[in-house]
Amino acid sequence: MAVDTKTMEMLQTAPDISEGLDLSWMDNTGERGMRAHPGRRGLTLEEINKGSYGVSPENAEDMTMAQRGSGRASGVPRIGYHVRKKSDIWSDNAAMLYEEAVQRQWSSATDIPWAELKPLPDDVERAYSQFCTFLTEVEFIAGDTPAYWLPQISNEHYEVKMFLASQIMDEARHLDVFRKRALANGGGLMSSSGNAGLRVIIEAKDFTEMSAIMHVQGEGLVQSIFRMGEYIATNEAEKRIFRLSAQDESRHVAFGVMHLKYILETEPERREEIHSYLEKAEPLIGAGGGSAPVAGGSPIFGASLGMLFGHSLGSQEEGGRMALAAFRRQLNEYMHRLEVAGMGERRYRLPAQIQAILDPPKN
Ligand SMILES: [Fe+2]
Ligand SMILES: [Fe+2]
């Protein structure tokens, strides 16, 4: 369609719209010209961590909203990212774990075959409810704690922030799936644990202290329990809950193990300090005592777990033996994770009651 004469006149007399505009922002860029292509797992963070965008600074100087690689603005307020040192928070697998978390999200509402739940004997249902009440408490702390640390970490170390964000989502799903299991079969919630072991996690003053106690120790112990889910599950719905939760939990543990490894390799002088954190938290493992030897120092959790094992194995005596075997397995796996992180010597500094249960070293 032809432009009419009146419009042509208006266009010719209209002021130049670029006149007076500040276009300096067009030159305030980070590196340009790089290309990223989807790899085997798609266009992951690792694929875009190219050139200067992939260089995670040892010290994040900028406390504003600026992200790694962007042009900087002057005169902008700080946000308060006080944890600025890479070694304080870094884990080489954070980006990969974030991508895996995003790709393996699941829904407790639709991915669990809830119709498989069947009425259980009253004592077994109560044990399941108690077990799930405790786990829900644990999952709250596992979400609250990274949520406390996330806003303190610099945007320059964004991979760690994104991993922590994915962990918070995972933990929300865990607490909701165990709460749903407690309520869905008529048992409801049972006793809160008032657990001191969980308080140690959220009271940690240093990120590495928190990560060693929560990711490596606490979540490692929970992960071992999830992996034994097939013994505790009474139907396919519960099996699926444990399988999917274990899959998530393995990421959280992997982050912590790799962070510990990173700090021990880059700042070996922190080794004794890390021992002191573990020394503080380890006595709380199994503090429930002989009849309730499980993580977290909760006798009622231990008792409920033993009853579930007993139901599955057809005898409470067998259940008690299995609970003890489960505790030994938890401790062996905890020790193995410390070995992978480079703290194998921890074996000889564990509390006596843990050393007594641990298998001897393999070599
Ligand atoms: Fe969890
Ligand atoms: Fe977790």
C-alpha cells in the first residue's frame, strides 16, 4: 500500500528519534562473539561457560547485582553478598548438579502411584507416620539452611547459587512427599523430634562447616536410609518415594563431598578446622543410644525404623537386626564419603561408639 502524502510529510518533519538518547549502554558489554552449542545434555551451563564467562573469580570483588561477565554500572547499591571467596563455597560439580536437578524434577502429586497405598496394621501405620514425621522435619532444615546461605553468595559464583536453589526445591518436594505419605493412609503426623542434631546444621557460622555437617554427614545418613527404601516400603508408592528422593539426595551429598575435596585441595590449612566441625556434630549421630541406633539422635525415629524393617522382614527381631545393620551401613558410607573427599584419617578420630560399629578399612 502506498504511503499517503500527509504521512510522508509527517515523517520528513519528525525529529530524529536518536537525537539526545544516551546509547553508551551499547558499548558497556562483556565479551561478545562467542557461540555455544547444545551438547549431549542440551545447552547446559557448562556449554555457555565459555571464555571470560567461564572464569569463576577466586575473589568476587563486586557486591552489586552484577553477574559474572557483564558490563559494570557505577553508582549502584551493594546487595550484601558477603561470601565472596570462591573456595568458601565452590564445588566443581555445582553446574552439572544443577542441570541434573532441573532435568530430573518430579511431582509428588502425580509421579507417585498413591493408589497403591493399602491399609496397614495400626502399629505399622503409626511407625510409618512417625518415620515420615521425622523425615519431614529433617527436610525443612535441609531447605531452610541453603536458603539462608544462598543470598549471601556473590552472583559471580552463580553455579553454586543455582545448585542451592535447586536443592531448596528438591527439599520442598521431599518434605511434601513425606507429609503426604503420613496423611494419605490415615495415620497422620506423629511426634516432633525436637532434634538437637538438626540445630547444629542451621547454626553453622561458616559455609564449609554447614556443608560438611549437612551435605556430607546429615544428608549422607539420610541418603543411606533412602537407598534402603525397598526394605521399608510396603508398596510401590513408597518404593517410588524412596527411589526418587534418593536420586535427589545423591546430588546434595555429591555437592558437599566435592566442596570438601575442593577446600582440602586449595586450602589444606583448613583441615584441622574442618575436623573440629565434624567433632562437634558426630556425637549426635546415633545419640539415641543402643536401642535406637540411627542418625540424628532420635530414639523415636530409630524405633519406628526398626518396626518398619520388622514388618517387611516378618519379625521384629529381624527388624532390630536390620536396623543395626542399616546403622552400620550408614556409618560405612559416611566414612567412604569422607575418604572420597580426602579426609580418610577421620576414621581414627570418630567417636568411640561409631568406631566400634564401623567395618575395618578395606586395604
Ligand atoms: Fe531431602
Ligand atoms: Fe537433601
